[in-house]
Amino acid sequence: MHKQDIQLVRITSDDVELLLRLSRQTFSETFSPVNTPENMQHYLDTSLTTEQLRKEINHPDSLFYFAMRAGSAVGYLKVNFGTAQTELQDPGGMEIERIYVLKEFHGEKIGQLLFNKAMEIAREQKVDYIWLGVWEKNVKALGFYEKNGFVRFGTHAFKLGKDEQTDLMMKLTIKEDV
Ligand SMILES: CC(C)(COP(=O)(O)OP(=O)(O)OC[C@H]1O[C@@H](n2cnc3c(N)ncnc32)[C@H](O)[C@@H]1OP(=O)(O)O)[C@@H](O)C(=O)NCCC(=O)NCCS
């Protein structure tokens, strides 16, 4: 597949049901194999609902993009600024809260295109750094972020249903273009 087969499209509140389906599918594909069905269900019921996603899309400090391939959404990106950031909330920072690609399309550089979009936004918004939290057991995502230059700077606790998990906090300093 060629990069030009993928279009990145800004998500609006009209797309909430499509985003909901894609979010639920990618979350399940990523985390079901290593979490209990009860803890998964709890997250889906509380965090991945139409109402919650509509609120997130409409937040003035968040941006969402779909990766579209042949008219289908195959991945998405969510970034946060200012008070939309889930932690730190530093005006000089931007959080990548979610980059998800359907399992079927992993390894085809779609994650990279979404990440490149995040970098473009960070430069446009003139933030000093990008940060994110990633589950310590999500080896695939850790490898992807390390490959893209992120370094670990801390940890934070995250609760999936009843399971206390540890996220690694990672950061990438944005250098000025020369
Ligand atoms: C992480 C994820 C977004 C990567 O997307 P992808 O489309 O599969 O990755 P790409 O094909 O764009 O890979 C981009 C680059 O990262 C590298 N990469 C990808 N996975 C990697 C890994 N596990 N370890 C090291 N490098 C990796 C690729 O080799 C590629 O580098 P190259 O251009 O030098 O070959 C994707 O695997 C995914 O959606 N995972 C499930 C959801 C998830 O865990 N999201 C993060 C939650 S915090």
C-alpha cells in the first residue's frame, strides 16, 4: 500500500458514531487479550460512549483525525492542549492521548502518518514538547514511540475497571526548524 492511499480527515461531532465504533474495536483488539472481560466492559461502558466522545470532540482544546482508506476509517488520532490534557496541563505541552490503527492494518505506516500529523500540529501550535502515557505492558506502542524519539520521564497509575495499571509517561522535545 502507498501512503497516498490514506487520507487524514478532521473528525467533527457528526462523526461521533463512526468514531465510537472504531474506538471500541481498536480498544478491544489492543487490550482484550491481556485484560479480563469485566474490566474491559467497564471501560467500554464508561469511557467509550457516544455521550463521552461527543463531549471530547467538542472540547475546544482537543483535535481528532481519522485515517481513511478507500472510504473506511482504519485509524484515528486524538491530541490535547491546555486544560484538555489529562495530566500536566502545561500550556507549552501537547498530549497525544490516542493513536489507534485497526489490527488488520498494523505495520502499513498508518500509525506513522497519524504521528506525523501530531508533529505537524505541535509545530503549528508552537508547543515545546509532546507527551503521552502508555501502558507499561503495551510493548508494541512503546517500541513505536521510542522509534519516534520519545523518552520516559515518569509513571502514573491508571485504573482499568478494578485493575490498577502503570502507564509510562513519555516525552519528545520539539526542536525549532532550521
Ligand atoms: C502503535 C501503532 C499505532 C503503530 O501503528 P502502525 O501503523 O502499526 O505502525 P507503522 O507501520 O506506522 O510503523 C511506523 C514505524 O514504527 C516502527 N514500529 C512499529 N511498531 C514497532 C515496534 N513494536 N517496535 C519498534 N518499532 C516499531 C515501524 O517499524 C516503522 O518504522 P520504519 O518506518 O523505520 O519501518 C499500532 O500498532 C496500534 O494501533 N496499536 C494498537 C493501539 C495502541 O496501542 N495505541 C497506543 C496506545 S497508547
